Amino acid sequence: MKMEDVRELKDVLERVEERIIAAGKVYSAMNFAFWLTVMMVYYVLEGVVNMRGKASAVYWGGAILLGIPLTIRIWRRLERLCAAFHPGARRAGRGIATQIALAWILGSVIGFFIIPSMASVGVSPDARFATGLLSFISIAILSQWLLTTAGRGEFEMIPAFLLPALAIPVVWHMESGAIIWAGFVIATGFSVTILWYLYSAFKAIAR
């Protein structure tokens, strides 16, 4: 094979890899766009009916039942994309379905059951509920990130759990408006994550 052919083949393979990386980033952005939509629908319903207590648990329980399969499907597609270019490679490791499910179950148990039952949390019922909501999101996504990447990749996910975690001390001391403010914080974190993923996708294509 001529040197020119080798260089041409190398360029083709590099372009393919760049597009695989970009596709993976877009898939991940879709996942967070789903959860951002879930959050926005929650606040739309909050303006119509009282979405506290059991209603909130039912809503988020349903969202998790829909969201976990979607998240697993996206991660498996990312895994297949990676394996298509690097045979034998596994993007998220073994047992990804169990890992993602455990992450969200852990977050929901702490955020919707343990924290709301603790009277010492927050200065008001709204503050307690907002603290639980922020804890649910930050723990679930942080756990998913650590379990599926071991903290060595997908750094675009960081704003989605870091911003809600940083907001917990603030809502803790809010006597009113804590739930609405917590929702905006979560939506902001997810929006930044989506934009970061899309930026990474375009950056991969433009290399």
C-alpha cells in the first residue's frame, strides 16, 4: 500500500471516529433534554394542582420508570458506537442497566423519602421539599456519572449535578419560594449540560 493510500485511510478513520464521538455527545444531550422536559412539565402541573407529597412521588416515580429505560438505551447505543470503532471496548462497563437503575433509585430514596421525613432539614416545609428535590437530582446524576465513567469521562454531565448540589445550602434557609428556585437551578444545570454536549459534538466534527 502506498504512503498516500495509508494517509488517506488514516484521514477517513479519523473522520469516522470524530463523527462517532459527535453522535455520542448528541445522544447524551437528548437524555438530559428528556429530563429537562420532565422538570418543566412538573412545574406546569404545579401551577394547576398541588404537586407536593404523594403527587410528587407518583410523578417522579413515573418519570423514573420512563427515564431509566431511555437512559439505558442511550448508553447502550453509545457503547455500540464506541465498540464499532474500537472492538471490545465498553463505554460504560458491564452491568450498565443495573448501575443506572441503582443510581436513580438511590437518589429517589434519599431525596423523596429520607430527607422529607427529617424535620430538622430546612427552615420550612418548602425548604425541606426543595432540599429533597435537589438532593435527588444531584445524587442520582453524580452516582450515574461515577458508576458509568468512574469519573474519567463525560465531564459534560458535571453541571447537571454540581449546580443542584451547590444550591442545597441556599434553599435550606429559604422560608418561601424554595421549590420554584430549586427548579430553576436544576433546569439551569441541565441546560448547561445540554449546551456543553452539543458544543463537544460540533467541536468533534470540526477537528
